[in-house]
Amino acid sequence: MAERRKRPAPPAVAGALYASVLKTGFQATTTRVQEMHHAIADKTFDALQQLPGLSGPARLVHGAHDAITHGVYAAVRQGGAAALTLAGVAERLTVDPSRQPVGKELALRSALNATVGDALLDAGSGLAIQMGFHAEGAPLLLTRNGLANLGERVCVFVHGLGCDEHSWSASAGRADYAALLAVDLGMSAIYLRYNSGLPLADNARQFAALLQRLTKAAPRLRELVLIGHSMGGLVARGACECASADGSAWLDRVRMVICLGTPHQGAPLEKIGRWVSKALAVSDVTRPLGRIANSRSQGIKDLRDGLQDRVGRPLSRVPLRFVVGHLGDASDGVLGSAIGTLLGDGLVRSGSASDDGLSGDVRRVELAGLGHMALLNEPRVYAVIRDWLRDAPRA
């Protein structure tokens, strides 16, 4: 995981949120387009200047071209910035920036944080999601009164990249893990919401600190189970590692960490993304595109390696359970097996999701015919989770 970077505490932003982000993105994109334009033009004019009799005219036209295009791009940047500044004024007058986003707006913010969440935090933007627990559709206050309804056994659900706590909600015919665990095992459920664009190490430390506060404020709490989907599994394992290193008392209450489709040994798409960024940087013409590609968040970049530097040893004494999905179906025979091996669940390959070679109290279950997002509310996945929790000794 990436080293922790010092960040300024985000101020309470009162004013334009989305217009400010759009303005920054518009100006950066315009600059990248201008850089590509000039790189292409430079190569063309350089070639013309090598031809006998065209060197002088080409040089003059090149100078005029650069002056004109500079003015045009400056006008576009300034005009767009002015329009978005006016949009920001309208946003400040009509929108309460302190409101809690819901529905599609929350989904948009979650996706935006996944993409550029670290940049939003560095800029002090109010769009940067602050880590916190949620329950029953509302923020959970870490006070005795706020946790009064929390039982002795608590399951903490940790979403993946670009998602939020609503990703665990059941749709028609799907399983709601929290509701089923409450009925079958008497467990309370809370959900972690976090900025998935931050470095994994930062989110792991913040999560560990929140769990410490949770256990202090909830004296009835005797047992914790952490269930993470995709990146959420890395955040959960990282928090346990932090607690193990710090000697935090809350780790003694963790009965199990369950990871669903987690890229413990890295995600292939981010590995491809890194290669593409490097390839684009080779040429002057494509280098601006490389800069755009490389501006993705550190959280996304950290998925390239997952926890690969720790393969072969558990991160703490906590039992680890891995659910591995793959797109191949058993009825497809050899073809289904090949699809599962090659594609995994569509985003994470089976070997990475099962963290092959890891020692200690580790169990794995592989389920055929399941894509990455289907792991969030699938009856077969719930049955595995329930059986693991029934059979394991209490914390």
C-alpha cells in the first residue's frame, strides 16, 4: 500500500461544489488538448522546414499558428471558466452544501471520489467524502446514545471502489446480508462510507481509528465481523494490520474478516492502466493523454498490487475468509473452467481474490457463475457467510 501522505484538513466548504470541480476539470482538459494540438503541429511544421524553399515560409506560418491557437485556447479557457463561475454563483444561492447527499447524487459523489478523491481532499472540496459509519440510512454517532441500539455482535460492511453503503442493498430476488444475519444470528449491522480515491494505507488507518472509537463508545459490543467487498476487503485487512502493529484493543473483538472478490494480489485492469499511461508518455503527441490517464486517484493506483508485498503471511491473528466468484459456469465444462481462470469475476482474477499462498487461519470458497458486483447480494454468498459465522468460535 502507498505511503501515507500529509493532507490538510478539509475546511467546511460553503459554496459551489460541483461547479468548482467542473471548472478545474474543464481547464485541465483544455490545456491537455492544447498540448496535443501543438505537439502535432510542431511535428508537421518541423518536417516542412526541412524541405528546400519552404523553411522560411513554414517558420512564419508556424509562428502565426502558435500565436493564433494560443489566443483561441486562452479564450476558450477563460470563457468556460467564466460560465462555470456563474454556475457556481447559482449553485451557492440554490444549494445547501452541508446537506447529506442521497440517491443518484450520492452515487455520483462516490464515483467522483473514486476517480479523483485524493485531489478533492487536497483541494479542501466539500465533495470529498469523510469516513464514517452509517446505519438505517443515517450517519451513526459514536456516542453511547448514538450506539444505544447496537447489539453485542456487530457486522461492519465495507464497500468497494466508487460505491457506498447502498451497494449492499438487496434487489428483487437478491439477498440482504444485514437483514438475514440479524434474523439468523442476531447480529447488528453498520456500514462504512469512505473516500475510495484515497491511498489504501490512509483509509486503513482511518478505519482502524474509527473501530477504536466504536468499541470505546459501545461497551456492550463483544464481537466484530468485518465484511469487505473488492477494495473494502483490502481496507478491512489493512485496518487489522494497523491494530496489530499498534496493539489496539478492538482487534481482540474481531471474530473474522470476510473478503468478497477482493484483489489481494492486485487487479489486472489497473495493471493495464499503468502500462497504458507509460505507453502514452513515450510520444510528445500522446503525452497529454498520458497525463490525463495518470491523474486517476491513488486509491485506484493502489489496486495494481493489492497486498502483494505481504503474500505468504497473514496480516494479523484474525481468521480470514475469502469468497471468490468467477464468470464461468460449471455446466460449461472445460470452457467454463477456462473462463473462470482467465477472467475471474470479470474484474478480479481467482488467484488474486483467493490470495493463493497465504498461510494461517484462511478458508476460501469459489462460486461459479458470479460476476464481481453480484457478490454483494447473492444468496449463495450469504449461505457461505452464515455457515462460516455459525461454525467459528466466538471472539
